Amino acid sequence: MNLYPRLTVLLLLTCLTVRTNATDRFVNLNNPTPASPYTDWSNAATTIQDAIDAANPGDLILVTNGVYQTGVRTVYGMDNRVAVTKPVTVRSVNGPAVTQILGYQLPGPTNGAGAVRCVYLTNGAALSGFTLTKGATQISGDVAKNLSGGGVWGEGSNVVVSNCTLTGNWASANGGGAYGCTLIDCTVASNAAAPFFSTFGGGAFGSVLSNCTLIRNFAKTGGGTFSSTLNNCTLTNNTAYGDGGGAYNSTLNGCILTGNWATNGGGTYSGALSNCILTGNKAILYGGGAVSGTLNNCTLGGNSATNGGGAHSCTLNSCTITNNSALNDGGGAVFGTLTNCLLAGNSAKDGGGGVIGATLNSCMLSGNSGIIYGGGAWGGHLNNCTLTGNSAQQGGGTYSSVLTNCIVYYNSPGNYDSASTFSYCCTVPLPAGTGNLTNEPQLASASHLSAGSPCIDRGASTEM
């Protein structure tokens, strides 16, 4: 006998039974006649917690307008205004603008004994359409369970928070706004993870965020988010007093990072970014846009730092790095490896207007400026690169660099200095080394040779 059809039927019947048994329950703060099991607006619960306690797994709890700020439920030793301890969905009727869950912050220190987090969510639970505000945590106990997630604390990625606003929440450790959740279409604003201590993720910690906005969050490390995955999110004006103003140790896909600030890594620190835009971010020391990350197909523009206005110690692939600035060195980038990148219009007040001390492969450096040394590049190794229109007092194109298969032309006041070494390159005057030539390269564009260029097929092993 074939048992598979029978098993399939049993599974379908089980699913139908769960759906059939699911119940809608109702919450109205101002209902004068609440009565369990709260299955009608006429007998709706007056607290969200009462409806959760009466619910079964799979139920939908509908909450109408109001500010829900009474009652406490303790989980893991931490008080919560609402504890969703069952796999149910809690949804507001009219959205976060008119439906709030308020925690409790201690006058003065904000966090400590007696503080109340806004919401706890167990595995499989969902929360939608609320403003979570004024939540806080304890200052002693388990770091993850008692000191983290001022706004919302979740058991993992299967906890979903959607269409919510998380604002004005504090954590004494990690995740001022959210900890351990999946956030969809949320605004995470003005939350903090005690920024003057060793804290992580002012907006979110250890979470997955999609189509979210993170703005004006604070932490010591990872002002916007720490150790999270972000898809199509915007991170704006977040601050880290240490590293990673926008994000730290996070994966970002299709995100925009603008106006974030940190000591190191104004936009991001130690992250993996794809198809992201980083603009107007600032760092006091290193990496206005990014530090110690891998960036693919990203745009870095208008970022600033003391060293490495665009990026510091990063791997950049097929990136556009334009109009970044450094107070000292490396307007576009410092150290790292750049492949198939465009560096244009970057500036440094000392040297390395485009880049300093990096390895560049098949890159274009144009219109960069260093006040003293290396308008295009200072130090490092350049392979199959084109440097044109760069400027500096010494080595307008490159200073003290090693170049192979490169075009270094039309830079001012000179293309290179005496400490640079060339192999199979096109530049003037003719440098010492093997296979170099001085013929005008006849560029068809800033990045392509014309058909009649004398530089074609003159490289050591590949075409220039």
C-alpha cells in the first residue's frame, strides 16, 4: 500500500484544522465591558497582554487606537510591557501613528532596576503596526536577555516586526531599538545603546532588516546597527563614538548610507556591502565611508575623514569613488585592494588624492588632487591602471609607487616622481625600467584607448 497520498491528506487536514481553530481576538483600551476570551469588539480586552494570555497559537490579536502603557510581564527576569509568549500575530487596526506601546524609563539614568522594555516576542510571533517607545533595560544580569533590546527583544529571525516605528528606546548593552528580530518596513529612530560604554547597535542588533529606515540612532559601536543583515534600507545620521556610524560587522544589500558619523568608519566598519550608496558620511580618524570591509558595485561620494575619505583598508570591486576628501592622506582610499574601480575628484590636503598605499588593478584615476604628494596615487602597486588629470606639488599622477602596464599621462605639474618605478607603462618623460614608452596614448575616453593608440599590445602580459 502506498502511504504517501494518505500522509498528504492527513497533513492537509491538520493545516485546515489549525486554520479552522484560529481565532480573532480584540483589544480596545477604552472598552467598558471586557470579557474573556475577547472574541468580539463588544467584549474586547483593555490590555494587549490579556488578549495574548487568552489566545491559542495561530490566533490574530487586533488592537485598536490607544497608548498602551500599563501592566508588566516578566520574561527571563526582564520586565516587558507586552510579552508575546505564544506564536500569535498582534496587529494594530490603524497603524503606528495612533497605536503605541510604551515601556518605562527611569528618570535620569533611563536604564536600571524597574525599567520596562516595550515588547518581548517568542519564536513564531509577529507584531505589526505599532509605535514602540520609551522602552529600557536593566543594567545588571544576562547581557543578551536583561540588558539588550530596549524597544523589542526577539528570540530569532523567525520573529517578525513589520510596519512599526521604534523610537526613543534605550538599552544598557546592545540593540537600543531592536534585538534578534526580523524587521520589515519599519522606522528605527533615535534609539540608543548607552553610547558612552561598550555597547553595540543603537538601532538594531543581530537582526534582519528589509525596507527599513534607521535614523539618528546612537551606540559606542554600530550606531545604526551591529551584526545584522540589511536589504534595501536607508541609514541616515546615525552615530558611533567608536566604530561604524551607520553599521558595524553587517551585510548590506542595496542600501543607502548618508550623513552617518563615527571615530572610524563613518558609514560602515567591517561589513560586506553590495550595490550600496555611501554619501556624506564622516569619520574623525579613518574611513569616512567605510573601514575594513568588502564592497562590490558600490558608490562612495562626498565622504570625509582625516585619512581615507572614501575608504580605509577595504576590498573594493567595481566601485565608483568620487569627491571624497581627507584632512591628511588618501582622499579616495587608504590601503586595501581596488579592482575595476573609478576614482575621480577626490582630494587630500597632504598626499594621495586618489589613493595611498593600496593595490590597484584595472582602475581609472582622474581629476584627483593631493596638495603635496601623489595627486592620483601615493605608494602601493598599480596594475593595468590609467591615471590622467591628477595634480599635486610632487608626482601629479603618482608618487613613490610601483606601476605595471599603466598609462600615466596629462597629470600636473608632472606625471611622476623619481621614486616611482615603471614597467611596460606609457608616460613622459621616459622612466627607467622595461618596456616603457612616451608616445601620447590617444585616449578615446577617460577609460578606453582609441583604435590607433600606440599603447595597445604593449603590456607585459595583458593589453593596457
